[in-house]
Amino acid sequence: MRAFVLRARSAPTNSQQLLASVGQEAHTEILAHTLMNTIFVAQSHREDVVVHLVLESTQDYSRTITFTANDITNVGGFHEQALLEKVVRALDMSVGMGKEQTRQVEPGITVRTISFEKLVVELAEDYQIYMMDKKGESIRTQEFAGNCCFLLTDHIPMPKKSMNSLKRLGTIKISLGPKMLFASQCVVLIHNELDLCE
């Protein structure tokens, strides 16, 4: 199983603010682009892939929207608007939720009021965690075995405090090359490397 976590620190948990932020400073379109490149391949979708979008610009709790490729029945189209509509629906359904609650949005999609840190602690029980870092080991020399979970961020880097807790969880830093890439580009390269290893 492959898991991807996109920590979108500037993405609003209010659905209308999220839509208004597309193409603006918060760059919420990255959510759709990363989903698209993580779940889909030509004329199909990948199996055994889970994507967690963690939206952190909030008045109450972070929202973690999880897409489980094996269980999704209909995404409504392979384009930015259709994917953002799924995110918006999850956010609208999360209104009024208390801390660390979960709601089923539709088959294959859930929304939780859980923080990035709590989510990663949970994932570390079943996955080897990898963090994108330009100074990390090259992905081409890294051996992957078992369940892999890859952590990505939007344009705001991971805070130092998080890096310390990730280190305690045994997170391995890996690099995709010398250039800083968008999260949506990273997932394509990660999938490709793992596909070649299979």
C-alpha cells in the first residue's frame, strides 16, 4: 500500500474560502493537482493508494480528507474542478465536527478533524514514513519494502518542530533531485520509481 500526505498549511477549511483561494496566494489548486497525479493513470486509477489532504488554515481544527483509491466509485471527472468539488463536499460535511471525529463523505472519501502530527503518528504504525528533502538520500538508491508513506507540503515548508517529531518516528529523508518541485510533480516521480521497483 502506498500512502501520500499533503500538508496544506495555507489551505482554508472553509469551503467557500478554499474555492476563492484557487490561483491566489494560498494555491489551493495544489490539492486537486496532487490528487490527480496520485490516484489516476491513463484511462484508469491506481489501486492500493491512499491520499490524505491535511488543510490547516482553520478557526477550529485541521481537516484531514482521505481518498482511498480502492473504494472510490465516482470522482465526477478527471479535472481540477471535479476534484476540488470532492474536497468542498468533505469540508461542508465537516462543519460542526468536534476534535478527532470522522465522517464518511461518500465511498472512498472520509473527513476527520485530526492534526497532521496525530495523523502521521497513526500512519507510522503501518507504514515506513518518508519525507521529501533536497538533502535526503536519492530516491534511486533507497530500497522500498512494505507499506510506504510519503509526506509532502504546499509552498510553506515543514516547521522545525514537526521535523523533530518526524525524526522520532523513524522518518527517512529522501530526495528527488536538486530542484524544488511542486507536490503534484513529486508524486509522479515517486510512483514511477516504485513502479520500476515492482
